Amino acid sequence: MSNKRIILLTGAGFTKNFGGFLGIEIWDKILYHENIQNCPWIKNKMLGSEDFNYESLYTSIINSPLSGDANNVNAIDSAVKDAYDLQNKMVLSDSCKNNSVIGRFSDFIVNNVSCFFTLNQDLFIEKHILEKSKIATHYYLPHMWH
């Protein structure tokens, strides 16, 4: 067991520093995705939203008996997955530019942090930091990525 005493928690917006998207930007990518544009029920649900919370939108569509058919579920699945894929590409691209910053940050975490919790739903930490260490990782991905 490590004698390290630092616990690090990151939340919404953390990955923005490395080329990622804020929640409203993910919302935008989902709304303007071709599959959503071709699903009036989802598009209207999104346009009628007041909080732009794509996580609760996703859950409500997946769990709604009113979603109509599998096409709506497939549309939101693919739109969310494509938004995250784009974000991962942006982060990887930005990471190349900021490699020394990410290297110093990951070295700090590996050498000084005993617990790292992230509320982000991307895989930035897993791809860029935890692979450098022997830290056990546990994370949850929505069913579409299993």
C-alpha cells in the first residue's frame, strides 16, 4: 500500500484543457448528427430541452417506451458514440501538441497521487495517464461500448 496521501478528483470540463469538449459541445455534436436529424422524435426532444444534459437525454431515450422503435435507440447510440470518438480524436491530436504538459501531469499523478477519481465520461485518463502506472483502473462504459 502506498504512503501517498493525495486524492485527485476531476469533473466536468477537465478534458477541455486537452482538446476535449464541454457538455454543451457534446450536446451540439449529438443534435446535429445525421442520425438525429433523421429522427424527428429525438430531434424535437432535444430542441425542447432546457438543460442540455445529454446524459439524462440519452437515458430517457434508451428507457422510454415512447422511443418508438430500435431506430431511435440506434440513432442516439451512434450519435453519442460518434461524438465521443470525435472528442478522442481531438484529444489525441491536441495531446501531441501538449505532450510535455501531459507527460508532467501523468508523472505527477503516478508519483504522487494515491487515488484518482474522474467524473469525465471520456477515456482521457485511461489512455494518457494510467497506462504509465501500475494503478488498478475501474471504469464504467455505457452498454454500447462493451
